[in-house]
Amino acid sequence: MKQNWNTDQEETEIEYVYEEDDDDTSEDEASLEWEIDETAAGERLDKFVAEAMDDDAVSRTQVQDWIKDGAVLVNGSVAKPKHRLVAGDLVAVHVPEAQPTEIVAEPIPLEVVYEDSDVIVINKQRGLVVHPAPGHSSGTVVNALLYHCKDLSGINGSIRPGIVHRIDKDTSGLLMAAKNDTAHASLSEQLKAHTVTRKYIALVHGKVPHERGTIDAPIGRDERDRKMFTVTEKNSRHAVTHFNVIERLGEDYTLLELQLETGRTHQIRVHMKYIGHPLAGDPMYGRSKTVDLKGQALHAAILGFEHPRTGEFLQFEAPIPADMEHVLHSLRQR
């Protein structure tokens, strides 16, 4: 495992490059594998798998059903939910297709930035989850969109209708959704081709020394805490984030504009921690009580994409929310 800190010719620009081994260790979306280390030895199989999945993905009860159905294997064999894992065990999960779940439309207020017969763009408030998860089928962006739009694309199934991409619960800002399958397919292809513009505003700890830079470092699950992600070459996916300094607030904080080239789970939060400048207020990757925010100081400020029907490039901008502006104002007054 090598780290190459490569500074460009200009002193004001830096590129952080994590050099991977030659083998391809990218993670399959539908099939997941973990090798049990000493920290997980002794855990029940059902508890381990439930914690190893995304925090909004599945419940422990659902994992138990998967195990009973043979979708979870230990060293290639079916095991019981209460099976105790030992170091060196290989746990493999083939995630079953989501079963139809009734998601109820709810009159949750939405700030609609743009809408037509194909797409809708909203400015999501901090604290709102994007889509339902098993056992939590209400109070999400999807519930609100179903009430507002009536019809959404069905490509992502009944739990994530219309959802093309996500932003974290405590991240505010722009989010697009598709109203039909044609629009969904187009927007998804644009995301895969990295042609969608996604820029964020973030407040990070410390004084970032370079005016701009690139972080090129693969992201995978943190084996020590499986609800988190980290920069690693094991079971990882390619991830690139670009940043520019907007403002330095003394020696303690820096306001950045960040642009995603890829869109991995928690990408900005993981990359900023990796270079030593975690997001202010981030309860998972930083220090949660440093600023007066309920969550990380991260806002999806700019979103641009080609309209799936007309081909016109559309770009939208959402101002920094009031709670984050209040924090910035307080820091400037110090």
C-alpha cells in the first residue's frame, strides 16, 4: 500500500494520489464479500452483515431472512443467523432483489428548483433522508416526491422510485429525480460518464495550504467500523474529488468548493479526512460538536446535466442554507 503525494508545478496546486496495486479489487454492487479479522471475530453472523451493509440499507431482521434463504454464505456454506464468526472466515452476501414495498405519498414540503414532465430538481433540506429503507418507509424525499409528482421512474424499484443519485441525510442541496424511465436511463448514463456537474460547498477543519487540488484515492468500507468508508485498496472503487479554496477563516477553518468526478458513498467526507481536513460538524469522520450544525457542513450547491429529452445543458445553483451561513458569519466575526 503506497501513498504518493504529488505536488504540481505551481505551488498553489496539489494533487493527492493514492497508488493502488495492479489487481482489480472493485466491489460488486449485488454481491458483497468480507474477510473476518480479529476485530469482528466472535460476532454473530446476522449482526455482522447488518452492520457491514450501508447504514440505511437493511435491518437485522431482513438479514436473518437472507441467511435462512441461503443468500449469505460463510466459507461457501450456508450458516445460521447465530453462527459465531472466526478470524479468516469469508462471508459472502448476494443481495436479493428488493421485494415490492408500498411507499406512501406524504405532504412533506419540498423546495422545487426546476420541474418539467421528465425531471425534477429540488433543494433538499438538511436532515431529510433521500429514500426509504426496509423498516423505515416514511418521512423521506421519495415520500415527498410521490405526493408532489404522482408518477416517477420505476427503474430503481418501489423503494427508490425516480432516484438517480443520493446525498447524505445531513447534507443539504441539489438533488435530481427522474419522472419516467427514459429520463432515468439518460441521467444514469450521464453520471456513469462523469458528465454531470456536481459542486459542493464545505467548511473543513484547518488551514488548507493550496489554492486548489485533486484527491485521487480509492474508497472502500472501513474494516474496523463497517458503517464507515475509508481510503483503501481493498474492495475499493476509484474516487476523484477536485477542490478550490473559497476563503480561509483564520488558522482553524477553510471554506472550499469541491467538484465530484466520481460519486462514491461519503466521498467528500472520506477524502477530506484523508488529507487531514475533515468536514466541520461531521459526526462520523470528524468532530461533531465543533460548529453549531446538526451534521456535516456540506452543501450541494451546483448541479448541471443534459436534459434527457431536449439535449439542452441545464445548470442550477442553490445558496448556502441559513444554518451554515450563520456558522460562517460567526467565524468571520472572531
